[in-house]
Amino acid sequence: MINNQDDYLVVNIIENFLGSPKTNKDSESRTQWEFNCPSKNCRHDHQKFNLTYQSNKKIFNCWKCKYRGIVYRLVKDYGSKDDFKRLKLILPEYNAQSFNVFRKPEIDYDLVTCELPVGYLPLNRHRQSNLYKFAYDYVVNKRKITPAQIDKFKIGYTETGPRKLRIILPSFNSLGKINYFEARSYLDSTVPYYKPDSPHKNDIIFNEKFINWDLPVYLVEGVFDALRIPNAIPMLGKVPSELLLNRLIKNNATVIICLDSDAIKDGVDIYNMLYSLGLHVFFVDLKGKKDISKIYEDDGQEELNKLLKTTRKIDMLFEIGKILNE
């Protein structure tokens, strides 16, 4: 028999609109089921059973057309309203955390732009002022950012204006237009950093211009963290935005989660969510050694590289071990 009652009910819902699976669900204990894919690219295939549903992970995948995701997507796309209501009763937790990533964006995020703050000055242009010296010393000597990176990412600073006495780290969208910035204090301040008044951080992907979606993508917390690892996206927090999730799914990205040592639980949650969405996901355990940027600043690139080489999958033993440590 199928493993549990909830799995039986979900497979039964899928049968309502896809028909019977290749193997009868009562014939043996199993967690994978083959159905005929309903997508426009496969709907004319007869009895090919291209689409598999994994009941233990609640995900589906068509090996031919790459239609994939959490079962919520499948039922929403092709089931009836009653099918969808039944699914929400059986698997309510999947609805809240994962279903929205498949919603069609309401705006064209590539058109979201942002002006640099008043008083922005390029840091790669030397100025005869003490504030320039403080800003340059903070970026190059304290944060260990190279002159080449200053040029590449157009890092600047301010002496005046609403964002005065800040290092300005601009973000560029996929078209090369500025869509955001982070303003980090280079002097002692009660407010260490500012963000622009608009757009919201969830409406942009920081420095998408520099991301190659065909390579593994690192997810990190902050902007300085992203400067240490090639092909890294700062989430500007501890969870990915809906926009970022959509981009990862659209590009079928391989993802490596590399969060600060104080965010292990968040990292595991993100790992499980991305895995449930059908993505290839890996995890870097910083083993309590501060955050990415701090490791680089204190211990150098070689020590950081050693940690990055510990990229791994997450299993139950790893999760239990972290819970016991906490």
C-alpha cells in the first residue's frame, strides 16, 4: 500500500485530471508515480508517462519538457477548483511557504531602476579630502576590497547629502541599469547602513548583471559577502525574495546556500524549500566561523576557499546534529 493516507489522497487528486498512473497505487509501497504530462509540449504524447510525482517530497518533474515544481503548481495549473481546495486541506503548510513563487510577476522587474544618492562620488577618483581618505581606508584596508572591484562594481562614497558619510554599493539589473544601492557607514554611526527609499529590496536582484545562471549560484546574506565569492547573490537578509525564487526556478539554477554562522536554521529552511521546488541545492556549513566577509578579512582567501570546498547536501543526520548543538 502507499506510504500514508495523505500521500494516497494527493495521488488521488492528481488522478482526477491526469488519469491513472503507470503503476497502480495499491500494487506496492512506493513514493514515485508516473503520469502523462499535461503540458502543451507533451499533451499529444500517448502513454509516455513523462511526468513523475514524488509523494515523499511533494514535487513533480517531466523529464521531457522540464515542467516541474511543488504539487501545488500542478494542481493549480491543471486541476479543478475543488481539487485545489482539497489539496490545501491535506497540505496546508506547502501553500503558505512555496506556492507564490509560481505566480506570474505583476510588473517587469527589469524596468525597476534607482538613482544613486545625492552626493555620490566614485571611490576610484582620488580626492584631496580627509573624508575620502577615511572612506578609501575603510573599503580597501578594513573591508579588503580591491581597486579592481571598486572599478567593476562602481563603488563610491558620500561626504554630503541625506546619505552622507556612507560607502555606496550600487546594484545593476540584467540590463546594466542601476536598480538599488546599499549605503554603509565608513565612520562610527548609530545607523550602520541605509537603503534607498525605493524600490523595495524584494523588487530587485542585487547585481544580476554579473550573474551567470548557467553556473552554480551562491546565495549569501549581505553585499560585502557577495564580493568574496564569484557568482553570488546577496539576499539582503536571511530569506530569498519571491522574485529571486522565480529567477532561480526560471533558470533551473544550481544553488549553493552560504549564510552566516548564526543563520544555520534559516539556511536549512531555504535548502529544504528550494529542494522541494525541484532545484539542485547544496549547502556550505561555516562551522561557527563568523560570516563570509569576516572570514575573508581576518583569514584570507585561502581559508575561505577551504570552507567553500565543504559544499554538501543536507541529510537528516546533519539537521539533527545542528539541533542538538543548539
